[in-house]
Amino acid sequence: MDYFASALETVLRDADIEEAVLVGHSMGTQVARQFYRRYPEQTRAIVVVDGTLVSESREKMLGYVQPFRTDYRPSMLSTLETVLRPARDSSLRQWIRAAMLRTPTMSA
């Protein structure tokens, strides 16, 4: 989360934005929380959308991430089946799926 918060601060600085309302969706809520912890003077407000401000233990997060590091494509396909299930537009589901699968794999 520190890495993401730092990246967000860099983007805001480069855009010459001194203070922002952060909208975090899912894991983004924890990024917003960490940004606020590190840069409270730059945070006007935080909007939480379908996420939690409480982080999981390091072990639990590593357990979630490891399959993506080990074998990205099958892990992402499995995740996408669950995440995209509510999307009714099949062309949108296919577009998202293709875009996600173009993501370069992570090095361990």
C-alpha cells in the first residue's frame, strides 16, 4: 500500500494538485487510507466504494497474490469468471477479459 500511496502522490504532484478527494474502489480504499496516513495535508476526503479500510494480514494477502505470480493466466481467468459474472453485456465482458489477460506477468 505504501508503494501505491507513493505513486499516487507522484501523480498528484506532477499534475500540480495540492489537495484531492480520493475515491477508492475495492483495494483502492486501502490505497486511499494509506495515502491519507502518509499525506494527510493533501487529502481533502476519502470516498469508499465497495471496499474496506481494514487491511488483511500480510500472510493472507501473500496467499491471494501468490497464484498470480506462479501462474498468472489461469489465476486471472478464475478471478474474472467471478468478478465479471454480474456484467450482462457479453462484449464488455470479453473486452475486459482480453485487456486483463494482456497484463504482463509479475516477477516473483
